[in-house]
Amino acid sequence: MATAPAVQSLDEIMASLQPGYAAQQAIIGQQSANTDATYKAQSLALDAAKTQGFNQINTQATGKGNTFSGIPSDEQANYLSTTYLPGVQQAQAKQNSDKLTLAGQAAELNTDQRKTALGVQQNQQSAKNAYDLQQEQLAAQAREGAANRAAQASAASQAASAAAQSQAALKTLTNNTYNLLNSKKGADQHVSPSTWASARAQWVANGGDIDSFNATFSNFVNSSYKTYTSDYGLF
């Protein structure tokens, strides 16, 4: 008997599919890690540029004779607002955009893996449904076959029983008829035509056949009569 097809859980199927998706997931993970490194490098570059810019502002201020008048904070503030902070914000926005894009790709990959797993599970379920239907049909055929065999066996048993009863009845009828005719024999060991006719009538009345009666009990007929065939009704 064939084994029923198995229907796996989604977790089992997804685990079996995982090796095929692992490389793509690893690439996305690496790209996500690279955005962090890229942003860190950009931040360091912006910080370095800020330091350089501040130094340049200070150098220019010193050249103007402002050595002891303090750091020109308004020029530094202007640099921060127009150059440094916009650069930081742009770098952060780019990193966030890249991470969202990669997160979307990872989500699409997970969705594709789950859809594939669902398709596999549906195919497995369809195969199991077909198997179950086939098994039910086979079981129904087996039940029908058993019922037919039981009916045939019952019919055969009834026929055999009827045949046995018929044989027993014929045997009883034959014995009774023989005893009757035997009791009516004359000195010539034969019966009269009227006794023969009466016994034959009883035989037929009890389901016997005329030809079988004539053949079975012909020895009770006195064939020495020239007209015995007409006298005994043996035409």
C-alpha cells in the first residue's frame, strides 16, 4: 500500500527553502552593514572638514589682527549652519534611505520565501487530498465487492439449500410412491392401471414430473397387456 503524502508545516517548508535564500539575505545584510560604514566615513570627513574650516576661519581672523579678540563665533556658526549641519543631515538622510531600501528588499525576500512555502504546502495538500480520495474510492470498491461476494455466497447457499430440500423432497416422494405402489401389487407383481394412475396423480400433485414417474416406476406396469400403453397412459 502506498504511503500517504505528507503535508509539512510552513515553518518546516521555509526551513527547507532557507539555503536557497541565505545568499541573497547575506548580501542584503552586508549592504546594510556597508551603509553604516559609509555613513561613519562621511561623518568623519565632515568632522575633518569642520575642523579644517574652523582652523581656516581662525587663521583668517589672526591675519586681521584679531588674535586676542577671541574666536569669531559668528563665522563658525555660519559655517555650521550652511556647510557642516546640512552635510550631516544629507548623510543621515542618505543612510536612512538606503536602509529603508534594503529593509524593503529583505521584506520582499521574506514574502517571496513564504509565498513559495505556501505554494509547496498547497501542492502537498492537493496530493494528500487526491490520495485520500483514491483510498476512499478503493475502500468503497472493497466494500461493494465484499457486499457482492456476500450476496453471491448467500444466493449460492440459498440455492444449495433449496436444491438439498428439493432432493430430500424428491427422495421422500419417491419412497412414499414406491411404498404405495408396492403395497398395491397383485400376484403378478404389478399394479392395476387405476392404481398406477392414482399414484401418478399424487406424484404430480406433489411437484413430480410425469416422465420421471414413468421412468422410475415402470417396473410396476404389467407390460403383458396388449394395450398396456393405453391402459397405463404411456403414450
